[in-house]
Amino acid sequence: MIIVVCYLIFHVKVNEMLNSFKRLPRSFYLRPTITVAKDLLGKFLVRKLGRKYLVGKIVEVEAYLHNDPASHSFRGKTKRNEVMFSEGGHLYVYFTYGMHFCCNVVTEEEDKGCAVLIRAVEPVENIEVMQHRRKIDISKNQFNLTNGPAKLCQAFDLGREENGTDLCGEKIWIGDAIRLTSHISSPISNRDIISTPRVGITNPSEHKWRFYIKGNGWVSRKNN
DNA sequence: CGACCGATTGACT
DNA sequence: GTCAATCGGTCGG
């Protein structure tokens, strides 16, 4: 009897979580990359890890377009970047600097090679799990948990195994909040989106394809 | 095959 | 502010 009740409570809890962050449909990703990039601000990255769901609000992104010299896809499909050429709505995770991972959302139709880099999220659910996964002491700076592309990948346990994951599936997805709680802000209005050149791109005529939520503490490199 | 370097981070002067 | 860590991708010989 007790076991049945516990199971039912657990079942309801899980469904609450799933319903709270409703998956974006495939059609969301099959749109122009800059549009998707801006619309991803304020959305919620959900990552199933064991029985828990890690959740973070996306606060900073960068767009990597078709025929973009700064994009990994610029020189065509390789084993490394092949996921970028899949249909929009898949996760492209790449390894860099010999020790870090960064994650992107593939956009537009198959073979376009477009994606949006997720540069920072604001922790929302199961923050203690993120803290455990990050090796660093964040007691003096809470933002250090997820205020960078490789930091959030470490916090959310995103690596080689997650490369190619379908965001319309059960393991990792991006959603809209259905039930808003006190620490979740309203949808992002256009005047609260700041555009700057992308970080670490050395092209002198770099476009302003980095977008972040104005005033959000988890945005990386605020001196930019 | 060797040299160079990167959509970064953390430690340190 | 500077800089090492660390390794796979890319490019030239």
C-alpha cells in the first residue's frame, strides 16, 4: 500500500516536471538561425540525469550560420561536425582546448550546417547536482556555476555521448515554462536582448551574432 | 608527419 | 591583467 502511494506521488512529481517545461516542437528549430537564437533566450534547457531533471534558463547564445567562416561547418561535413548537418532540433556537442565541451542547438533543415551555441544558463532545478558536477568552489561567486559554454556542459554532464541527441526526445530537450514560479522570469522582450560580436572570433568584420538577456547575472564576459 | 591553434577555463602576478 | 593545461582538427611539406 505504502509502496503504491509512493509510486503515485513520484509519478505525479515527474509529470509535473515534464509538464512544467513543455518541449518545443521540431518546427521551432526549422527557422532562420538568428531567429531561433533570439527565441531561445528565456527558454529552459532540461537534461534527464538518472532520475533527476536538471533545468537551466538559457540567457546567452551565439548564432553560427550557413556559409559562416567562423562556423565548424564552413569547410563541409566531417566526422567531427556531421551532427551540425542533421535536421534542426538535434544537439551538437564538440570537444575543444583538449579538455572542454560546448553544446549547440542545430537549426534549419538537414544539410544546412547551422547551429546556435548555448553560452550560459541560469540554474533553475537540481542546482546541487550541478554544483557537485562542477569541481570548482563557487561559494564566492554563484554565477561561476553555469556562466560559460564549457561550464554549463560540465554542470549538465553534456559530452561526447550527448552529441547528436534529438531535442524532441526524452533525454534532453528545450521547453517553455508552463507554471511560472518566483525565480522564473517572464518571456524575453526584444528590448531586453543585447547583441554583440561573438566571443573568440578573430574576424575583424565580425557580426553581432551573440545575444544575451540584459542584466542577467549568469551572462559570461559582461565586460564585452 | 609535425606544427599550429582553438566557439575555454582556472590559477596566479 | 597574464598564462598554462591538454588534445583533436586542420593544414603545409
